[in-house]
Amino acid sequence: MFLVTGGAGFIGSNVVAALNDAGHSNVAVCDILGHDGKWRNLAKRQLADFVPPAELMEWLRGRRLDAIIHLGAISSTTATDGDLVMEANFKTPLRLLDWCTANTTPLIYASSAATYGDGEQGFADDGSVAALKRLRPMNLYGWSKNLFDLAVAERAAKGERLPPQWAGLKFFNVFGPNEYHKGTMMSVLARRFDDIKQGRAVQLFKSHRDGIADGDQRRDFIYVDDVVRVMMWLLATPQVSGLFNVGTGKARSFKDMIVAAYSALGAPPNIQYVDMPEQIRGSYQYFTQSEVDRLARAGYNGGFTALEDAVDAYVKGFLNRTDRYR
């Protein structure tokens, strides 16, 4: 049996889909469905069990699992409840790390590119304690994720026991089907698609930095299928452990993404640039780009989908359909 925490969420539900498609019906999900329609992310899937987070550790007692894919977290970069974030993003994964160690169970978990902060320290996925200590996340979410990375790195550096396989994945800007419950945390493509389809102008931020054009703020956008492919490869390659960036290694602009969406619909671009709110101008990131060398050196050769191809697949296969769910 596989356990996917956060399995009703965006990336988690895509992992559940991939496990089902690979012939695994013995998948348990740990999550909170709430009232925002997250259940639809799993409506086409087969589950062996569904576990509320408060009951997780009791549920694990005495079980044997093939692996835990831990994606559950408070993932909002604007979260302010420090105690709640620490419980969800630090203490809970520590409990799972201990359980997986004691029960010799592989653990694949979500870290985040938010651990890199403003990028001043670069985006190298150096998993050493010294390198992780140099990072300065800009929000509570990123800090909590870096704390857990540090806890794992410390154990590895001291030669302490760890699960037979452990892999922390620093996801960059993931987009794709089943992200619709995320509200303002959805990708700009999902948020603006209805505007595109209805012929309304899509608003993007003006640049407030010399030398950077309006809409040319750049991110390492990665399609969720590529992210899931990395995790499925790890499950099939148990000898690989470590901390890895999961991005394409190529930054693209918000304008590029929106123009690709118009192209997928065969429509001319209609983009309007608006001032960035004053309160975020000082901390806004203009550029993120992962370094993916470590993943390649570990043996991963699955490649990454070009932005235009990914947007085309997302628009035609999901966003422009009545049923947008995988």
C-alpha cells in the first residue's frame, strides 16, 4: 500500500492518478477535503482508505507500507499562523520520518523552492547542512520547509538512521490540472483562463525594475506531469536518496505563458499591464530558475515538457473542457 498525504490536493491527486494508472489500487490518502471541492480531484480515482490528518499516526500503527509520499502541508506563502504551520510543516513530517525510519519505509516528501528566498544564495540544491543554513526564506512557509530539510540533512551528516530511501523535492512553479481549489495560489494560467476564453484582457504586472520589460518577470514553470514523473521514477529507483530541485532549469516569463495559452486557443494575445501593488514591490521575485544537475547525476533522464507544449496540453486537455479534472 502507498500512502499519499495531501493526496486530495493539486500535486497529490496527480500522484494518486499516476499510481492508479500504474496498476496500484492500494492507495491511501491522508487529507482534509473541506468545502472547496477538493473531492473532485479524486472523483475518478480508486482508494483503499482515506485518513484524516488527526488520525494519521494511529492509522500507521502496525502497518506495512510500500512508501509514503508526503505532500500534505500548509502551502500558502502568505500563511501567518506560526504554530499551525510548524505543526503541519515541521512536526508532522518529523513524525513521519521517524516512522519510516523505524519501519524501513521509503519516504518521498515535498520541500519547496520557497526555501531559496529571494534567490540571492542561488538555486543550487546543495543538501549539506552548511548550505541549507545559508538560505534565507522570505516567508513562514519557506522557513518551515527549510527547517525540515535541515533536520534530515543533520541526521544524514551524522550518519544517523534514516529510511532506506528518502528524497526531498524542491518544487518550483508547478501548474496543471486539479489546481482549481487553490484560489489565489493557482497558476496565473488557471486564474486567467476564463478571461482569455471570453476575450477579456489578461492583466499582468508591469515591471518596476530597470532592464526588465513589463510581463517579463520570470519563473521556472514546470508541468505537473513532469513533477509526477520524477516521483514515479524515484519510487522505481530506491537506491536514490537526497534533496533535489524539481524544475525545468529554464526560466520563462509570465507573458510567455499567457501568449502560449492564446496560441492554444488560436486567438491573438490581449494583455494589459497594471502596476504591481506597493506592498509587494520590495519583496517581489523577478527571477527563479532551478538547477537540475543533481537530479540528472542521480540518473533521471525523463526530461521536461517545453512551456508551450505544456500549456497546449493543459488548455486543450483540461481548461477548455467542461470537465477540467484529471
